[in-house]
Amino acid sequence: MGKIKKGILGGFSGKTGTVVGGSWKGIEYMRSLATSVANPNTSAQITVRSNFKSIVQIMSKVNPVLKASDWNQAKKQSAFNAAVRINFDNAIVDDAIDFERLSFGEFSRAGLTDLHAAFENDDTNFSLDLTWVNDADGSISFVDDMVVVVIVRTSADGNYEETTINYLDAKREDEQLHISIGLVESFNDGDTFYAYVGAGHNPKKPKEIINIPAKNVVRFSAAAALRRAVNAGH
């Protein structure tokens, strides 16, 4: 896509010949018309579109966190667009999304230190217990930083299912957190959950930075708990 810096006619909007002109965030641009594709439904193209759609859906769900990241400071690009582009470039491995490689921004705040997780169930409910060390230094981490947990669920075949974002009462100084995931019967055998854990202030205030570092990813499966629940019913 070309940007119009100077020109006799200046910027324009709409289609002219084989190019389309418009304006976005004060930037005049023009691009060529898309060429037709003989077969837009090849296996490779379907895979690319599916991966792109899943990344867009995930990033749409966590947009408040993205806006609280340093990506929101990018020039001439929204935090959401940056997230989609970066994750599409970095989180696709062998034509599939590697969910442990998803990223939700670059941050000036510190994440949670020495994070540990335990996946629990009582054959009725799934839950996640988290512990960490409070090492707030008053510079890039604070005792009253709010803990934020993003949970992404995939199906047994690795396809994206849903994303939930949890703004919780726990603070950095608490050093522990219990999260209820949901009823066992709500999920399927083989479902996998990815919990991305971070800390910061209210993500609805863009100047307050949330940090969900890539290393703070917890992966757990619903399969074992579901099998126990089924066995208990016989």
C-alpha cells in the first residue's frame, strides 16, 4: 500500500482505474485493486484464513489489555492491529497456531515472579490455583498491581474455541489466587486451556500498563478431570 505525500491532485477517495484511494488516521493512501484468484479455497488458503480469523477473535476479546500495553503507543497503528500482525507472524508454526507463543503486548511493567499453577477439579468444577512471589520494587512493579488472567480454550484437534479475560480482586502483594474455570460438563474431553497471567493497573485506563509476559503461560487439559467425572457416574 502506497502513501501519498505530495501530488498535483492530493489525496483522493474511491476507485480510480486500477487503484483505490482513501484516508486513515490522517494518512492519505492508495492501493491497487485485489486481483481475482482462480481457486480461493485451496487447503493452504483455508488454513491461512482460519488461523487469521482465530487470532482476530482472540485479540478482539483482549483488546482492553492490548490498549494497556506499549503497543498502544505505536505510531499510525492501533494496538489491536499490531497484535494481530505480530501474532500472525510469530505464533503460527507449521501452519497452526502455537498458543504458547501468543503475545499480548510489550510492556514497561514487570510480570509476576516465580509463578506456579495447579489445575484442580472436584469432578464438578474446574479451577486454577496460582501462586507467585511479591517482589514489588515501586518502580516497574507495585504491591497494589491487579492480577489479570486471560484464558484461551482449544478443542481436542487444536482449534480455537473461546477466550475469557478475568479482572480479579487479587493484587501482586496477595501472592495467591483461586480461579473458577467452570463446570466440568461445560467442556469436552481433550479440551486444552492456556492461561496467560499478568499484573498491572486497570486496563480500561490506557496509561496504566498491564504486563502478561510470554513466559507466564500455564497449559492444562480437561481430559483427566472429565474421565474421573464419567467414571464416578457409573
